Amino acid sequence: MITLVPLDSIDPAMVESLLDRAFGPDRFRRTAYTIRGAGEAIAALSFAALEDGALVGSIQCWPIALIQDGGETPLVMLGPVAVEPTHQGDGIGRRLMTHALDAAAAHSLDGALMLIGDPDYYGRFFGFAADRTAQWSAPGPVERHRLLARGDAVPNTPGMLGARVPVTIPVTASA
């Protein structure tokens, strides 16, 4: 049985080890890591999946922004969504995504969400699309069709994706 718990209740070294197994140790070179910067994930939107007490999945959400001339638009970046390689295809990633999206809605942070991922998967199951991200720039290589967003406040304007000030939200027992 899979149980979802707040990610900050898990040993960070265990999470890092899972991320290495899921994405490889060169994951830090990915553009998504550059966009997120050295900031902290949004605790109230970041979760771990446990099976019999063992970490089998995680999702983190990050405060970022689309930086434009004269200002910035706050965004929440979902990912990485990591699943233990032996458990991939078991629906754990989808369950983590759904839980994070529900938490974002509960905290009124679902107006401008983005991620880098497979447009067919994230579009079909979660409503993400690239229709408003064509003018966005990233601080590294990214396949344009994989730069996805959802929410009523997603800007359809030029800008550069980057980290922003951490978002602190109290975690409630129902999270």
C-alpha cells in the first residue's frame, strides 16, 4: 500500500538517492535545476510516496518566476517527479502529481503552474499545454514543446524563467 506524506518528513539524503536512481547523477545539469536555482521547495506542495516505510517516489514544487521587462510573474514549477525504477508504471507518479495539484489548489497556488515534461502525458492527464509558453526563455536548453503550463494566470508574454523568493505555507495535518 502506498502512503503519501510531506516530503520534509523524509531524510533528504534518501530523497537525493532516489532522484539519482530515477534520473541519474548528471541530473544537476538539466535546465530545470538551473531554473529552480538554489532555493527551497514549497513544503506544502512537496510529497513522498512510501510503501511499507520505504521511499518509492517523490514530487517537489518550486517557487519560480517568469522575469519580464519591468517585473515578474510568480509561477510554481512542478518537478522533479521521481519514482523508484522498480515501481515505474505503477501509477505512483500520477498519484503524486494529483496530490501536489490538489494541494496547490487548496493553497490558491494553482493559477500559474509550469513544468518541463512530456506534453502528451501531462496534457492528457493534468491539463498542461505549451500554448502560452512559446515566448518564454530558459537559462539552458529546453525542447520548446516540453515547456508546459496550466492555470488562468499563466502569462502569454516573453520572459526568462528563474528562481524567486521561497514561498512559506503552513502544512496542515490534512496535507
